Amino acid sequence: MRDRDVTARTNGKCEGCEDKEVHKLLETMVAQREVSAREYDEAGRISDAEREREEMEIIQAFLPRPLEGQPLEDAVDSVVEDLEASKLKDVGRCMAELQSRYPGRIDTGTAGQAVRRALR
């Protein structure tokens, strides 16, 4: 992350990396550790798998919490109302708006189901 920040500053971005880029990098780091933990489990290296999972938890603490449950339902209702969406063909438009309003906090599978329920 530090290397990317230095590169951004070298290229004229005085504020360094954008939040979007940092968020993406952290998600990549979590995904790498998931794969490593699974491979360590399969190889019988349990202590290494546990270490990877611990690192994953630490990294995830820096990521925004995904919207779930009632907060997600409220966000979906708000978007559906604001866009005056009424048909299932409006799902894509609603999902795009949700992702723009709550960047990095929308799980597309869960949110897609919530949007479909709201539009029925």
C-alpha cells in the first residue's frame, strides 16, 4: 500500500492513493489470505491456516462493514422510492444507485435479492 501511495505522489497526486484504490487493495489482500488458508488446511498446516485467518480479520477491520439486515432493507426502500422503480426490469438501475450511494458496502447477491423483494 505504501508503494502505491508513493507512486501516486510521484505521479502528481499530492493526496496519495484514493480511498477506492486502498479499498480494492485491502479486498485483494483478504482474498489472497482466504486462498492461502484453504491451501494450508488441505496440506494439513493448521497453524499456518490459522495465522492467515487472523491476518484476514485484521485487514477486514479496515474495510467498511457491508450493509445487512434492516439497514440494507431501508437503503433499498429509499432507492426504490427515489428512483420510482416499480418493475423487475428496474433492478439494474436500483443496484447501480445502491452501489454509488454505499460504495464498498453492498454485497450484490444479498442486495439484489432485497431489491427484487421490494419491487414485487
